[in-house]
Amino acid sequence: MTTETRVVGKSLPRLDASGKVTGTAVYAADFALPGMLWGKIVRSSEPHARIARIDTERARRMPGVRAVLTAADVPDVRYGGALKDETVFARDKVRYVGQPVAAVAAVTAEAAEAAAAAVEVSYEPLPPVLDLAAALAPGAPLVHEDWRTYTAIPILHRDGNVCNRARIVTGDVERGWAEADRVFAHRFTTAMVHQGYTEPRAAVAAWDSAGQVTVWSNTQLPFEIQNTLAEILQVLPGCVRVIVPGIGGGFGGKLRVGVEHFAVLLARKAGRPVKVLTTSEEELTAAYPRQGTLIELKTGVTRDGRITAKEGRIWFDTGAFAGSGPGVASVATLVLAGPYRIPNLFLEGYAVYTNKTNCGSYRAPSGPQANFAVESQMDMIADALGLDPLEFRLRNIVREGDEGPTGQTLTAVGLEECLLRAAKAIGWENRKPGPWRGKGLACGWWTTTGGSSGVYVKINPDGTVGLNTGAVEIGTAALTGAAQILAEELGVNLADIHVVSADTFATPFDFGAQGSRTAFAVGNACRAAVAELKRKILAQAAAHLRVEPEALALRDRHVVADGTRVSLGEVARLSQLSGGGLIAHGTFIAPPTPYDAKRVEAHVYPAFHSPSFHAHAVDLSVDPETGDITIHRYVVAQDVGFAVNPTYIEGQIEGGVAQGLGQALSEEIVYAGGRVLNANLTDYKMPTTVDVPRVESILVQHPSQVGPYGAKGVGEPPNIEPPAALANAVAAASEVRVMTLPLTAEKIALALRGRERA
Amino acid sequence: MTKVALTLTVNGELHEVLTEPHRSLLDVLRTDLGLTGTKENCLEAECGVCTVLVDGAAVNSCILLAAECPGRAITTIEGLGGPDGLHPLQQAFIDHGAVQCGYCIPGMILSAKAFLDEHPAPTEAEVREALAGNLCRCTGYQKIADAVLAAARRLMADRGASGEALHGARSSSG
């Protein structure tokens, strides 16, 4: 293969850009049908209570109301991911403030809201489980008293309020403590945070007379939603069509069924299309946010800075239902190990029920929390040993061919280069350039999630190319990246590619917009499709040109041979006259990553596939009076394998850092007594234009063996290291070590006051 | 509720709307006029995705009553640029990779338009200050700031080419 490329590796504009800047791109929240009703959810006002009575009579009689539903009106089904513990509506008891109890549909959103308010629910309060400590205390009330009866994937380790305990055991930590000169133990906490997508969750559902329902929603996983809706409705998946018109951000918050089931059930009851759109209050009280955590880490090191053992536990406050908890708790153990060579590991991740909203997945689930603890502790240990934090990391990081925590063999390991280039860029040699100013760094590793992808690739009679994919363009430009790969391989231009996506009836299967996988997996599926399509194109062209297929090549939108050529469009037209047109099906599934199964227990995600490596470095000042942070520079060096489109990879890095800074510095869903205190976008503080510094991106490229052109997943990683990098820089600048997120100015200022008094 | 007849001037066209007097401009634009380029999210003027121009000024259409708008010139994203091409801001957002999911972009571009009309040669800090009411969760704002600065330079150059004096541009949009 020649190293010169025409389309991949170039910073070309995304294919859907002009629709998005002109307002013509249609998002699920924009979607409407004639005769459409509006649905509204009635939500629990109590964190934990028995439902004594639901009276819907007044609501049913209100003007414009066309349907009212409670648990009594829908199939008694428990659904969920690894653990099926959710119901559409609370039955008998409620488990968090915001849990759906009933739903109404009416001719206007206003009428629906009024009717929802008119549904009367009487509660008999039960003692709530308000935090991790309460949930884990001996004799704690059970959030799910019938937890043993729930269906779960068999490997989960469950016990009362713990809905999974995942474990990695490698070597023998006792031996590791014996070999250590010093052992450090620390405790960290992180807050619950929301993905903050700007488009609310939205769904429109319409049934046809044949009993088939179509749902237009902004889900990241249309094929999973198809199956979940079929399960909830007790119909076959073939009756459920899910289409994603467009999606205004997701970041993991739109993976699981959100409002689609309400739209579908209300539409069936009312006999008319129904739209459901969440409010900001619903988003911040009843969505799928990132779990708050408690983390304990114990690490043994030799005097010269070699890590001999690590014992770590992370508890996820997963809320009233498991959500993504069992899987997230598993992934967390790989993050707790860190990108370090540690011979002895004992790591556990717990997903714990409480009476809070059901937590889910958020960009690099578990990554920022676990990395915050690991990388904060790395700096604390380096300081205690009198070692430079960079040097301490370099003595322990994984390198080419090393073994990962569960025995996987690590390849294409660009971590050292990331650390050295980030440190060089930030001017690491001068770590404390002035009073109240300091530099910090953090590094990590992450996975490129597997799952299969299929595409159809079709040549149009004008020589343009249709890319038909079940994947969702969530905003990353991943499908533009896949189209670049397709264009490269077919010898056409990016602008020649037309994408059709995300329709469970019309497009091939795709595992969905999750886990940094879309460009990687769809790109590879495109390559597979081209391999097949090329045979058909060349055979058709060879017959037309009267040459051998072997003498032909695809170039410049033509099939070319010595001295002769025919356009792709002409070949497509010939095929349409005789052979049903030029189309091919390409598929991809990442090969399994071998690991040592003896080292893991109740583990849903035992190895990182085609792992990426990254380092963040920040230079900041702390205001000694207010504790406010001013970021002077922020550098990211990320091993992306191969940069399919550098501009949009920078976009992932810049956006991921901004989101990470929010979690690091200002964002928290604040609960008190089981109620959210800040369910609006003024009090839930996401970074604005004036809060985010310029981010300098360094794209390190150690090609993966599996990814297209060597690419690795790039979307999630930039979100992982900001909290730790910030905490380490704050410590360098002020000698204040904050071990709880968010790392607010208030916490820093209080710590400084405490030090003055001491 | 008694409905009122409103005549709204949107993107230079007159629209007759018969509606309840308490409805927001956002709701009327999206539901009655089908102009869904103006986006809906928080409905509390906290996020900026619903930004439109009213007599040239950027406003959150979610908290402005439609009944307050007759006689005022409303511009939505559909009214920027035109069949002949994109507005320089729209083109700059594409060229600088400033668009990801895109849901905030119509509001972002209109806020930038209102700002550049009054501040044709801004610094990056001024651009960021001007857009602080528009949340974006995808981009980290850097490429958005770059795009607005690039558009400002192009608009200045275009004005220079057309012989329009800079101070004239400043005073004409007050």
C-alpha cells in the first residue's frame, strides 16, 4: 500500500456541515407528524415510597387529553441491559424522585402538562437510601427487595444493594506489600454529572394499521432501542422500526431507552402519533447521568519509584436501577490499574443501588472518576518519594509488548511519546514558573469498543456513491471519517459520498454510537464492502472495455486500464441494465482481545480493544484569596493510531477537554434528602465560551493492527484526564490537594484558609 | 383562551398567525411557521440554542412572547445567507470544523452575527464574551471562536472591497 493518500488523513469538511449551519438539518426534537399529540410524564415526588393510590380520573376528563397510562395499562415487563430491573412505570412503589408513575397524551404540550399535573398519586414514604454509605451499611434498607428474582447476565456478582461487583486479581498483593518500601492509601470522591447534550431526549411514535410502529428518536443505539421496545411492548422486533433523523449530542446519555417507550405506548393507546420531549428539569433529575463515586486506593512502591502492588475499590452510586452500572463498574477496574506495569493487583468495582436517578453511561464511563484517583495518587506518591511526577510515571508506564492488567498483550503503545511530548509542550522543566502557578499532568488508557457494523455501498448512475449504514452520526464526524475511508478506497472524492444512516428497517445493523467505535468499525466495514464491490465493478468494466479485470484499477472516479477508461457512473448504468446495479455488503467485527480469564470475576469488559493512550498537561494559576483557577495553557497528546481527519479529532479533543473541565471544576447534580437542588442550567454549571481555554492538540500516531489505516477510537479519551491533570496542577500551584470532585474554588479557598489557621 | 392575530415579519416575509397571546416566539416559529432551524432546549434562556435576531439584536426566543414581535424584523437561521450561498459566518463555521452535533450552531451563528454587526474587528476575548450565553457541549468553543474571527476578517475585507467605510458599518446597525 502506498503511504500517499488523497482523502483519508486530510482535514476535509464534514458531509453534513451545510445542513447544520443553515438550519435545514432535521433533529429528532424537530420532527413532527400531522395529527401529532404531545406526551408528558408524571414523575414521583418521593425518593422511596409505596404507591397507595393513583387517581387519573380528573386528568382523563381534561380538555384535549387523548390518553392516560399507568403501570396497570402496560405489560408487566422488567427490562434493562446486563440486569433487567427497570419498568416503564413504577408499580407498587417508587424508588427515586423523578421515576415515571404515569403518562398522558394531549393535543398540545400545554394540555398534556396540565393533565400530568392533575394525576393524583398518594404515597406512603419508606426509609430512603440516600448515598453509598447508607446503601452499604449493615442492615441497610434494600432498594430492590426482590433483587434475587430479576433476570441478569449470569456472570454478575450481586448482593442486596450491590448490583455487581467486578474484580481483577493479578499476582499477589501481599507479596507486593512485602516488596514495597512504602505503601500509600488514599480516598477520593466524585460527584454525579450530566452529559449536557443541548438537544433534549425526543421521540415521535406512530403506529400503522398493520400493527407496526415507527419511532423517530435521537437515540445513539437504534438497534438496541428496537429490541428494548419490542420487549416492553411484548411484540417481535420486526414490528418496531427506529429511525434517527438527527441527534444533538448524546455522550452516552442517549444509549438506553429514554422517552421512546412513552411515545410508543401513548401512541398505541391514543391511536395517533405522539411526541415526547424532555425538559431540562427532567434531564437533571431523571436521565442517565454519570455515577458519583467513592474510590479507595492503596499502592506499594519501592524507594526508587517502582510500583509493586495496587489494591483499589471504586463504588458507583448507580441510583435506583442498575442502568449501565454493572458494566461501568467492570470497566473501572481497568482504569484503576492505569497504564502501568504492576505485577500484583486486587481491584474491585461495585455498582450500588440508591434512591437516586438511574445512572448510565457518559463519555468514557468510569474513566474520569477512576483516573482522577489513580493520577492524583501518582503525583502524591511522587511528591512523597521526592521524584518528579513525569519521571515516576516513565518508570512505571506500559510499553510495547507489555501485559495489560488482565493479561492482554499491549501493542501500538504510544504512551511514552504522549507523556514526553505533552510535558515538552507545557515546559515541564519549569513546573512552578511563579507564585501560585503550577503545572500538572495526567495520563491514561482507553478502549476502542467492539461490536459489529454492516454497510451497503452502492454506486449511483452518476458515479456518486451511497453509503448506507446503521450507525448514528452523533456529531463527531465519525461517518465523514468512514466516508473518507470509502472514498479513498473507491478512488472517488469525499463529496461524491452520500450517507444514509440509522434506520432499523432500511440500513444494515450497527452496534451503535458508543465506545469510540464508529469511524473505526464503520470504516473497516466500508473497506470490506469495497473489496466486494471492486470485484463487481472490475468485472463489469472488463467486459465493457474488453480487457482482463486484473489490468484495471479504480482511479479518479473511473475504472482505468492502459490507454482506456470508463467512468464509474457508466459502469453503474451498465450494471443497472443487466445486473440490478452495483451494490455490496461489507461487515466488520473487531477480533476478540485475548486475556487471562482466571484473573477476572463478574467482569463485563475484561480487556481494552485496540487501546489508545494519552497524556494531558496543564499550566494554571490559583488565586490565593478566592481559590479561582486561571488556566494558561492546556496540552493534550493523544495516540490516535492514525488521524483519519485531523480537524475533527482536534474537535474531539477540544470538546472532551471542555466537558472534562466542567466535571473537574464546576459540575455537580446536587442531591439533598433524595431531591436534586439544581435541576436547571443556571445552577448546573457547564463551561461557557469564557471558561474554556484554548487546547493544544498533539496527534501521536502508533497505528493499531485492527483499525482502518491504523486508527484507534478517539472520541471518549479526551474526557478522561482533565480532572486529574487539573488537580495535580492545582497542587503544584498551591500545595492544596483536593480529593473530591468538583474541584471548586470554594474547596481550594477553604483548604488555604485551613492551612493559614494551622 | 382568546386568540390574537399577529403579523410577524420573519426573514423578510410577512406571516399571519392566529394564536394564544402567551405563546413564545420560539414556539410559534417552530410549530406554526415550521422554522425548526431555531432550536429548542431549556426554555429558560439559559442555553441559547433558540437565539434569533429581533431588529438585529440576538434574543432568546424561548422567553420572548410572539405577541411582542409584530412590527419587528425577525431573522432566523433560515434567513441568513440565501440561495446564492452561505453567509460568511456559515462558511467559516464549516471551514474551521466548528460544527459537531450542530444543535447549538444556528443560535451560535446568530449571536455571532449580531455581535459582528456592531463589533466588526473583535479580539478573541470579545468574541468569547459575546457568545457566553450560547452553550455548546461538543466543540469546546475553540473552533467556534476561530470561525467567528475568520468571518469577521472576511466581512471586513468584503466591506473594504465594496468601499463601505468601517465607521459606517458600525453606526448603521445600532
